[in-house]
Amino acid sequence: MKIQMSEITFVREIKQASCVSTFLVNWSDKLCVLRVLNRTENPPIPHQIIPHHDPFESESQAYKKLKVKGVCRLGYVPDFYGVIEDINSADHLPHLQDFLGKRLHPGAVLIEYVPNIQPIKLQTKFPIRDKFNEFACALKHIHDVEIAHGSPCPRHMMVQDGTGRTVWIGFTWARIIPAAFCTEKEKELLTLEKIQVQLHLKDWLEEQRLPAITVTEGL
């Protein structure tokens, strides 16, 4: 679904990073999250060593597939409402000040606002081992629809206060990996993402001086 910036009202900035600015906005009479992302040009050199990375393409394509395949409906990631493909930053100052002067206009994804969430290591209401298991299960659902998250670290593992809902965010480095064309290197990438979740739990347990435990993938 394509959305127009004229439908969006900025409320406040949530976070600013090198390639993405995240805002709380109003859209269709409800609070949502607008993630405005850099666009990058395809490099002129074919078969480059470092793959071309377009933050907007990575995140928007991931959310489109997560929506179509039902992962958004399961609640493991924020619901996805649509994209804005070409934003003139100069028309939306001071909010998009950081995007001025870029060769390409940024794009944006509009997603569900999940209130009262915090990174997994900061929440204290729910057993953190159980939460890591839930994130491993959620990651399996993401992999099952042919998406590699790209950055499966604790800052992208959010827990909602009150409900305990586990939510993966931060798909700026996500990759679509079609099963029919999945190479050995890409299979290793998916395996590595699963291992990373286990290692993050192990690190936390060591910080807390608790016995080690293996994360299960879930069903």
C-alpha cells in the first residue's frame, strides 16, 4: 500500500540513526511509527565484494513479505501499513533535516506503534530465558518466510510491558533469501542468526552469573 506524506502528521522523533530516523506520527486517526530511510544508488561496478545495500529497499521489502506471509498477524513483528517511496525532505522540515543534501530522496515505511516496549535486557517483569526462547521462535517464523533479519541483536528484541509481547524490529539490513535459490553461504547466514540469539542469552547469563541454558527454536 502506498501512502502520501500529506496523510501523515508528525508527533515527535523517537530515534535518529545514521541511515534511518524514526518518528511517532498520526495516520488515519491512530498513532503509528514512521521510519524514514536513506536510499542508495546501485554501484557501477558489477560483482563488487561488498554487496549493495539500500536501507529503504531492505526494510520495505522485508515488511511487505512479513505482512503477506502472516508474520505481522502473529505479532512477532509490528504490523505493516504501507510505504512512501519518494519524500522531498525540504517539504518536511525540521523533521527530515538530516536527509537534506542526499543524492536520492529518502523513502519510509509506516508500521504499528507498539507502546511501552523496551529492549529485552532492560525489562524485568518476565523471565528473560523464556523471552529469548520466544524471540528464537519468532526468528524461525521470519526465516520460514525467506527473510534473514540482518541484525538479530538485543537492541532489536523488544518486550512490551504488561502483555509480554515479543517484537522483532530493525529490518534495515534484512535480506530476502528465496528457498529455491538459497546458496550454502546464505544457509550459513540463517544458521548464524540462530546462533547469535543463543550467544546473546549466554552473554546475559554470564553477566547475571546464572547457569547456561540452550535456546530452543520453537515449533
